[in-house]
Amino acid sequence: MTGAGVAVVVAAAATVAVVFISDDDGAGKARPKPSATAPSAWALEAGRQLTSGPGFRYQGTLTAANGRPVQADLQVTTAGSAIGTLAAGPLSAEVVAVGGDTYVKAGPQFWREYAGESAHPDNYAGRWSKAPASVPGFDVPDVLGAQAIAKLLTKAPAKPPTETVNGVRAYKIKTSGANYLVSAAAPYRLLAVQAAGADAARFSVADLPNPAALFARLRPRVKALAGAADPNLHFDPGKLTFVNCDQNTAGCTVRVPATLSSPDTVPDGARAALRASITTRGTALGSCTSSAPVPSDRSLVLTCTVAGRAWRTWVKSALDHPGSYPYSAQARVIGEALTAADVRSLLAKLDKERSAVVKSTLSGAPGGATGTPAPGASGAPART
């Protein structure tokens, strides 16, 4: 048997182009250092109202970097765990937020047209990937989680500017992540979230219609995050080689050295993942994956072994019928956001959050913290 036609694909940079931007008062202007002041009474009460329920459903239209509209529909728990979708015409992406981070899953066309990944969309398409750090605004837990919003409100001025939302006078609280519209009279309900920009897109806000159903959908998606890609990490791979493959029915090991090319410093917990597959004359013989931490010197060697019935049968046939049996491998080296152990930890925290929310719901704890409760079980959006 001879190995030939080895291809190594370099993971390219990705940018999920959906952003929350606050309408800043002017970049580059010197601002006086704010003095520490106690939160106002209205802000504390608004925070209590926000965090008294299980969470919110947000719906709105964003403008992507390519200028096209993207419909966002997100259900977010009080702690910031979330599930939802982004839709752009016939294209869509699933969204999950857990443990303070956001992950997306979409097809190759969505990655090409809406996520800035024109070179190698297959590196991330069809699998969960962490929303890149180059998207500073698409931070679901910190922008849309009720606990995070309540914390931001404690820094709001005692008398914020106001505007009218559906006939209701509302405080407008500007932050670096988004603008929040809260009714200016008790009980200080969250009326809308504004993702400012050229079109000043606004998210409607409604109470979660069925928190238990949200967690039932969220848990299996979080479980599927093991091995999620991290587009923030980019690698330069070296030459792929085969190890202990010839006449070995047990399997064939693929070896690829790689060096972290960006960012400039190795982030805490950075990992590299190898995804490899072996074929013979166009017929698949198997695939394998592995991952490892990125060391401080940025360079590492990744290996994984293709094994199983297809490889074993092919090798046995080659041994029984001497001749030429070429085989080739393709491999990708990309960043890895979550290991299986990481996901187990996230699931434990999610289960704890679910237990607290369901217990609170069953006990009849107060929950109406929005301007309009979700009509019926369908969770229709509040009109803004």
C-alpha cells in the first residue's frame, strides 16, 4: 500500500457579522471620570423586576455587515442561557448561549455570506462554533440576560433621558452593548432592547411562555457542544504524515504538526483540534478527530487514528489480493472551544439553573417583568 495525495487545510478567520452597537455620544471625546454613586431606587426596583421571572423572548431585525437584514428570535433565561435562531431569507443559523459564551451552527452559505468565512466555510459549517471575539456585540448572556441587564441598570443615572414606547414613557439607558428602554414608572418593566446602528433596530421583549420547554430544548443542544470549534484561533499546519498504517488492520494514524498563527498570545485554555479522513480512489475509509492544549511556545503535534470496519476490510482485501492500493488523507487544524469535560460542567450548571427556575415557576413566584406578557404558549412577540 502507498500513501499519496495528502492535503492539509488551514483554518481561516471567521467573523459572525451580527452586532449590537450602542449609539455612542461621540467617539474619541474626552469624558470626565465618573464618580461612584449609589444606584437609584428606580434602578434597584427595575433590577428586581427583571430578575423575578424566568427570562425573556427577544425578536427583532438586525443589519448584517453585508447590509442585509437578519431576523433574530432568542429565548434567554434570567442567568443568560439562551436558545434561538438567526434567519436571513432561506438561510438560518441556530444560536445557543451557555456559561457566558455564545455558539452558532449554520450551513456553508450562511458562513460565506453572513459570517465572513469565504475561504474555508467547511471548517465551521454544519457544526457548533463559538461566536468569534471579533464580534464584540453579539454577546447574548451579557447583553440580553436579565441578571446582566439588572447589573447595568445600577450604573444608570437617577434621571435618564426618556422616550415613548407604544404610548408608555420610558427611560433610555445607554450602555456599550445596547440601549435598554424601561418604563419610567413602577414597576419599571423592560419594554425593548435597542441594537443601535444605521437603522436603530429594536428588539421586542416578552416573558418566556414556557421555561420548562426552553430547558428541554436547550439541554440537548448544550450536550452537542463537545468539540465546538473556536474561529478565534488560527493555525499554520505542517506536513501531514502517516504512522503505522502499512498492512495494519487495526488502524492508520495521521500526524500533523501545527503552530498557532493568531492571536499573538496564547489565550488561556486554547486548544487545537485535528479532523482527518482517509480515502482510497474516492472511497471513504474512515475519519478521526483529536485535540490538545496549545502550549506556551505555540507549536504542537496532533495525531488521530482512523480505525473501524471500512479500514479493516480494505486492508484485509489488499493483503489477500496483492497489488497497488493507494490511499490519501485530508486534515484540518482548527481551534476547539469546548471539550467533553467542559460540556459536562456546563450541563451540571444548566441543570442547577433549570431546577431553580422550575421550582420558582411552580411556587408562583412573580414573573411579569416586561411591558407585554407573551400571548399564549406560542410566545408571540410584544409589539414595539
